Amino acid sequence: MPAARRNDVRRLDGLVRATVPALEPHVRDGMLGYGPYRYRYKSGRSGEGARIAIGANARQISLHVAALVSPDEYLVESFADRLAGGRAGRSCVRFS
């Protein structure tokens, strides 16, 4: 990972830690995670995830946020039209 990308991840990590200090930081699947939790889908599939996660590779940084603003809408998608410079999915923002 380029040094500039590492610095961006460090800054984003600092922002997440300052914004939600109660979420315990951890590393899972090569990503920085905050606030581990267990999930279960209607299908019965279950696992462990993070409420917020930061991933990075040579091309982009991704910020995953597992938070809902309503039963059918994720926090990220509710702000998608206001995210300058990023591409948003339902619960993930990717920055180049």
C-alpha cells in the first residue's frame, strides 16, 4: 500500500475513534474494525462483523458502516447524494 494511502487510513482511523470512542477497535479479515457484533440473517446464516470497518488496497479505501436509519435504509445510502468524491453502496463508501 502506498505511503499516502497509509496516511489516509490513519487519519480515517483517528476520525472513527474520535467520533465513536465506545466502539472497541479490532482487526478482522485484514480490515480495521470497530464495535464487533454477531449477526444472523433471516436465512439462518450467522457470523461476526464490525459496526464500522476500514479496508484499503492499492486502488481505494472503503468505509463500511453497519447502521440503519430505518428498517429498509442504511445510513450510508441516506447520505449517498452528499458524498463528494466517493462511490456509495448500501453500507459502504469507496474513495479512490
